[in-house]
Amino acid sequence: MIKNLKYLLFLLVITVTSCTEMSKTRTIKIAHGLDVNHSVHKAMLELGKDLKQRSGGKMTLEIYPNQQLGTERECLELLQIGSLDMTKVSVGVMENFAPKMKVFGIPFLFRDKAHSFKVLDGPVGKKILDDGEKYWLKGLAYYDAGSRSFYTKEKPINVPEDLKGLKIRVMESVTAINMVKDFGGSPTPISWGELYTSLQQGVVDGAENNPPSFYLSRHYEVCKYYSLDEHTVLPDVLVIGTQLWDNLSPQEKKWLQESVDKSVVYQRKLWAEAEAEAIEEVKKAGVTIINPDKTLFKEKIKDIYQEYESNPEMNILIQQIQETN
């Protein structure tokens, strides 16, 4: 009788434990530094909805926008120690953690948007995403972040020489710093959250970014010249910490990757719409849009390509990108 009772109790414990595990929901915390109206945030909302539906409620997404959990660099550091699960960062910041990402910072690397998508979604883009894993950061996909161009307060940028003596905000990216130096400017790394005030107070004379970021940050209120030289195409990267990724089941990994891939298509559509809207809105606000001769800027950065010739791994990456049809 006692033996049967013990057996029944054992079965009860096993059943309760199994039911608890089956009903357990895995909540993934993801942070980013952008406004809730940005296409990245909207894409993350869709990612969360799709992940919840795809997993039958077993996986959910908890989003922290507007640098609530820190700058892009700080979020990557939180991923590395397992205090945050996922984040979105620019490859310009990610290159400090995954060296191959530096290749995207090379000015005028892509022929056009179609070429960039072909590279990012293909084997070359995947190889570069995987470079972060040995630093506890796994890249899942690329979001569109358009082309970066210069905007300034007092002086329009028509030719590279117009940047001479100007303090230009850049990300914490060696490649971006070297590029601005080659153009004659004075690169000044400042966090995105501090940039509006820095522009107002004259800490910097201008910055460089894509149209939606220029518009949604309201930097157009301070900077009245936007020169569309489109010097770099720096995509955003969705990154997950390997501490979480390695603990996901194969099914959970499949659900998450499929939801991420679907969100990429949605985000890129939103981005195209946001770019067109941003240009129109800043024009209405009195910003002068300049379309400079890009070849003049290209000629100034030849030494950046020459520097990579002595680095076989990076040189091969550049060639593979340029040869992608």
C-alpha cells in the first residue's frame, strides 16, 4: 500500500513538473535606442506578435526603446554578460565587437540598394553575421538603415573641402572617424542620445545619418543643410546574446529566426516609406537639400581601400561584395 502510494506521488510530481514546463513562457528582452515611431521599433512590434503566434504563446518579446537600457554599445555589453537577450545596433558600433563588420563602414562600398540587399541576404552577409559568435554576440539579420549623409548647422556641404575645420559627430567607429578625417573634417564621437543638445550648444557643427533618423530625432530643427552624398550604407543588425541562443531548443531557434526574417521584409518596406516622408518633412521645415557630385567624395577615400589591401581577410570580403551581382 505504502509502495503504491509512493509510486502515485512520484507520478503526480512528474506530471505537474511536465505541465509546468510545457506551459512555461520564454520572455525575450530586447532593447534599442530609437524612437517608438521608427521603423525598427514598429518592426520589432510585428516580430513580437509573429513570434507569439508562431510559438503558440511559448515565446514573447519585451521591448525597451529610447535607450532605456543604455546606448548601443552598452546594450551589446549587457548581451555579453547575459543581462539582456537581444538588441538592435548599427554595424558601425558592432564593428568594435565583431571586426569583420568594419567592411560595411567603407564609403561607397555598394553600387545601390539592390546590391546591398543582395550582399546582406546572401552568403557574404551571413558570414559577417556569424563573426560575432566568438564574442558572445550572434547576428540574426540585417535591418535597412539607408544611406548616411552629412547635415550641418551653418554651412552647406557641396564638396569635401566644405567639411574642413568642421566638428562632425560620428559613431564610435574607427572607419567612420577615418572617413571624416579624409574629407577634411574633425570627427567627434558622441552618443546618439546626447547629439541634439551637442548640436544646439555648438559642441559639434554637424553630423551624418540617414533621412529618417535626421527627421525623427528633430535634428533638422538645428541643422538646416542636408547634403545627400550617401557616403556609407550601414545596415542595422539584430543581435542575440549567445548565452540565451545556446540555451534555446532547436524549435525555439527556428521560431525566432523565422519571425526575425519575416520582420526584415516588413521593416524594409516601412523604411522605404519613412525615407520618402522624412525628405519631404524636413524640406517643409526649411532644410536645404543638396545633391553633391559623389565622385568628388569617392576620390578622397581611396586610401581607405588601400589600407585594407594589406589585410587579406578584409580584402577578400571587399572583393566578394564588389563581385556580387
